[in-house]
Amino acid sequence: MSVKMRFEFDSRRLLGAVNKANYASLRRAGAYVRKAARNAVHKSKRASQRGTPPHTRRGLLKRSLLFGVDKNRLSVVIGPAKKFIGISMIAHEFGGMYRRRRYPKRPLMGPTLNKTAPQLPKLWEDAVKQ
């Protein structure tokens, strides 16, 4: 008894599926980290303590947290949009001067990424399906 089998492998199709899954997973990762950062920002009239995420008075900081995925580089950028809050967040994140005032370090994005990093690989599980 003999068995004949023919097998074809389409590498372009596989690469297309991998790229599509990577893009979708990066979008999920960006949304996940942005959500965690938004949850870390609280509304308050008072300034936050040194070393804790900054507070927002009217919710503008929360609304300014956006993410974007670059398909060509397969990377995601997450953070406050300069269009909404200008460069003030740089003074909060790293500490420094803004409008002739010294701001203490009140990091938001760095600690948020460190906190969410262990969960990010799970977003790629079973990403490529046939």
C-alpha cells in the first residue's frame, strides 16, 4: 500500500497573516496600556504627591492620552497628545521647568508600562489563526 501526499506552503500568505495579527495585537496592547494610564490619573483640584501620577483638574489629561500604531515599523506610541496639553506633561513625567515653575517628578507612562508589561505577551497568544 502506498500513499501519495502533496503539500503546498504559501509563505506570503503566512507572512500576511502574521503581520495582520501583529498589527491587531499592537492595537490591543496600545489600548490596554492607555486604559491603565487613564485609570492611574485622578481628578482633583490639588496637585498629586511627588512620585505619583499627576492629577487632572478637568479631565483633560485623561482625554489627551492616545495611542497610535505604525504599520511599517510595527510599533505603538502611547502617551499624552501635545495637541491637547502641550509640553507640560514632559515636566511632570521627568521633572523640570515649565512656565518658569519647577515641577517634581510625577511619572505616569513609565510606571504604567512597567505595571502592564507582564500582561502584554498574552495579547499575542493565538493571534495567528487560519
